[in-house]
Amino acid sequence: METVTRRRTVFDLFVIDADDTLWESALYFERAEEDFILLTRSLGFDSPSVRRLVHSRDIERLALTGYGARPYLGTLRAVLDELCPRRPSWADSAFAEISRALLEHPVILLPGARQSLEWLRERDLPMIVYTMGEQDHQLSKFSRSGLSDLVEECVVVERKTPEALADLLSSKGVEPSRSLVIGNSPRSDVNPALKVGASAILCSRERLWQAEKEDILDPGRVHHLETLSDLPSLLSFLEAAPDSASRDL
């Protein structure tokens, strides 16, 4: 039987991303986009042109509405109104179904998510889930994820910026150098951590929204995981060699 060593860590707080780190998210946005493209094709519009328009409008609206499923659906609705202001009622019914599928999709944990949180919890290591978007939608997903028995708090911000992360760490009384951010986005997880002086682990995923792609500021300070299942191994390695360079698992 494994002997659990408690509270032996170089970190005082583990800040763990939710969407596409703990559970599937981008998959459902992709499905919504594909269904929307099919809808507009049925209305007579060229699919590549519509896709480019959606991506362009989506980037434009980020500065105004922030992240989240409802703002994204607002983008799709605006594109539909722009392309086809007078449309048959079945098109609006189809769009309502697309919206419902995105807002009410199942919360499916990614491989190793629960096991890694259990590993942290067994060692009494402090952790929070840190995500962005609309608070009610994100908290609903957290509740449905079944992880609230392992992580007591889910913090939702409009955007994950260095300032937002610094405020979070300050509110917890944690020095950035004693915190570890774990997530799948270079833009929203890794680089904000590096900017405030925290450590970072990038959980690479094939699905990554274009707006979240960004060069990592200091690759030598970032550890990489192919799957969250490898998190305990990496953390054990870091405990043994806390000043080690970046390592891929």
C-alpha cells in the first residue's frame, strides 16, 4: 500500500484550469461551429466564407463581450442575421438547437483529471480551479463535473490576465514564486503565470482555439504534459529537483 507523504511540496497553491484541462470544452464549440456552417450552407452560403466571417467576428467581439458560450453564440447569431436577415422559421429552430447543445453539453472529464486531483487531495496540497467565462455557466460545469468533493473552490474571471492571476494569488496570501499554474493555453494559463513569477505546466491538447495560441515567453521555465495522468509523476520529479529545467513527460 502506498504511503502518502503530506504537505511536502515546493508550492503553496496549485491553480488548475478547467476547460480543456480538466474537462472537454473546445470539442463542443467546434461542433457548434460545424452545425452552424451546415445551417448556413442550407441557406445557400459558401462554407469557407462563412467560417472566415465567424472567426473574424469572434475575435472582434472578444474585446467587448469576453469569453464564454453565450458570447460565442451571440457571434453566430450576429453572423446569421448579417447573412440572412429574412430567413425561414426552421433556420431559427435549428439555431436554437445549436445553442442548446453548446450550453447544456455533458461535462466529460479528461483522462487523469480526477486521479490527479485525488493525488493532490490525499497529500493535503491546496488547490483551486481557475477558469474564465460566464460565472453561472462555468460554476454549473464545475458542479456537474463531480470534482467539488476534491476541490473546494472554483474561481471564475472574465479574462485570464496577469493582473487577474496576481489578484487571485494576493487574495490567497500566496507568493507567485510559490504557486503552480496548470493549464492547456499558452495565452491564458502559461504566459500570465510566467509574467507574475509563478511556475507553469502546459497540458498540450490538439484542440486549441486560435485566440489562445501564443508563443511561450520563456519555454525553459515551463514543464509539459501530454496527459494529466502524468501530473503526479512530474510533481514528484519537481519535489526531487525543484530547480530543474523544463522537462517533457
